[in-house]
Amino acid sequence: MTSAYGPPAFITGTLAAFVGFASSFAVVLQGLRAAGASEQVAASGLMAAAIAMGLAGVVLSLRTKMPISCAWSTPGAALLALSVGGATAASQADFATSVGSFIVCGIFIVLAGLWKPLARAVSLIPGPLANAMLAGILLSLCLAPFRAIAFDWMLGLPILAAWVVGTKINRFLGVPLALLAFVVVLIFGVPFPENWTARLTAALVPEPVFIMPRFELASILSVGLPLFIVTMASQNIPGLAVLKANGYGPQGGPLISMTGVFTLLAAPFGSHAVNLAAITAAIMAGEEAGPDPAKRYGAAVICGVVYIIFGLFAGTVVAFVTLAPAVLIEAVAGLALIGAFSGAALAAFRDEELRIPAAVTFLASASGLTLFGVGGAPWGLSAGVILAAVQGHEYSEN
């Protein structure tokens, strides 16, 4: 009789946690910083997100006896970097407004799981348009590796080269090797301030920072609502699909609602969104996690525990990373998102009937357009939906 927590589960769960954290924490950090979070608040947000997604994975996996993997919303963090970073200087500095939008997003996620019409409304958004909005959101960050080379090729080029070598060996190694190259470049190529060791020591145990949320309609429309849409369309729905593809039959509504609950719990401490994961779920739902599908939930439990441990060291991670020029952090984040961008772009333009509406959605979302305080993503999606309707496209569930 095999154990749910044997060596295969331990190795696979630890690997999945490393891949999930290392491949995208730079994106989350960049999103929080663009929203106006200080170093201390960003550390709190990263810690809250890691602990929340770890606890969510442990709770849901133990409850369902399925390998339920949870994660922070990487596309949502990229949306945050674009929508808030492209807003006015006053909005950038007002992180409390973003926290209010995170809470609204969490409420929508809870309702989507409990109230079927809301989830159905999300599914009625044509897939190509949802993907075009996501691709537009990701474009700016995916250009960052090349901006880093333009900034200083001796700093930027090694990061890109390490990613190329890593993806040649294994597609999961690209971002970890780019991250390693970032650390090497930071140590040997960037002058550190005199008090840098004190900063790392002081940040060893991060301190949770409670942010009193403020709710503003413009922020909810440009951040909260698009964050909900991209989290549902690009994270929760694919996460359920991966489980079904591996022979599991999860009840999607309760799982989605629980990720919304953890989003609500973590948001006041700076976290943006927690959701079901697809890539790490695929790692732990396969045979690598053990021969018995009924016991593979153990790998997800271990993954969740490792996420929590990573979260407890978030302060040191943030303090070290913020010693580097922002463009280098953006470069690592951009490399982590190239796969997501290429997949979204391919899905956006595959349907010939919706190619023009998808192009309008993509361009408007990527433009940095801000009207009435609302960023480009919702305007792009709205324009694409209206154009598709004018052209006579009939909506159906994806």
C-alpha cells in the first residue's frame, strides 16, 4: 500500500512549489511595486500571497483528496503592473485603493463559485477576446528583457542567455536559471549600498502590514474587474481543466469560491489574488507524484507547505531583489511570462472570425490607454465584445 506522502510525492510537491514560486514571484513583486507598495508592504503582500495559496492548496487537497494546486494570479500581477503603473502618479502611490480592488475581486470570485449565472457570464466572454486582453496585458512586461539589454547589455544579456539555455534543457528550467543569473549579475555587477547586510538581516522575518482598503470606482473598473476576469479565464478554468484531463472530477464551484475566500483573507495584507493553478497541478496530477491517482493529493499538500515556508522568507527575498535596478526585476518577470503571452496570443488570433475584434482588444489593452481613470484592459475587452457583436458573432460558453 503506497503512502500519500512518500518520496515521489515529496519530490514532486517540492519541485512544483519551487517552479510555482521561482517562476513568477518577480512578476508579483513588480505588480505590487507598480501599485505603490513600499519594500515592507511588498514583502507583506508576497508573504500573504504565498501563505494563502499554500494554505488553500493544503485545505482543498485534504478535503477533496485530489491534487489541488493553488497559486497567486500571475496574469493578475501583470495586469496590476500595467493598469496601475500606467495610471497617474497619485494612483501609483495609493496602494490602499488597489487593496480595495483586490477585495472586490475576491468577492466576485466567491460569487462566481456560489452563483452559477456569474460564472456563466464569464464563460460567455469569447475565448479569443479574453486571451487577447491577457496578451495585451502581458506584452509590456514581456518586452522588459530586451529593455534590460538596452539599459546595460552586460547586465541584461546574461539573464536572457541563461533563460535560453534553461529552456533548451527543460522548459521548467528557463526561469530558475534566469533567476540564478539575475542573482549572479546582482552580486557582481551592481554596487550595493553600505547598509545592505543590515537590510537583509532586518527583513529575515517579514512583518505583516495591514492596509486599510479604500474603494474607488475607477480602480475597481480598471483593476478589480479585469483582475477577476483574467484570474477566472486564465487560471481557475484551466486549473479545473487540468484536473479533469487527469481523470479527476472536481466540483468547480466550491473550489473557486474557496480561492475567493483566501483572496479576501490575504488582500488586506497586500496580496492581490489566489486561484487554482494549472501548471503546478499538471506536475502533481501525473504519474511523477505516485502510481496511485487516489494518493497524489499528498504531493499538493507538500507543495502547499513549501509555499508557506517560502512565504515566511519573503522579506529577505524582497530586500535582496530590490537592491537591483527595477529593469532587471522586470526582465526576469517578463521571461517568466513569455510562455503565457505566446499561448494567449495564439489563442487570441486562431479564430479567423474574431481576429479583428481580438486585434482591437489586444491593441487597446496593450496601449496603456486610460479614460476617466480606467485603464486599457476593460476598454479593450469592451471594444472587442462590441465589435464582435456588430459583426454578428454569436456567443456560446467556452
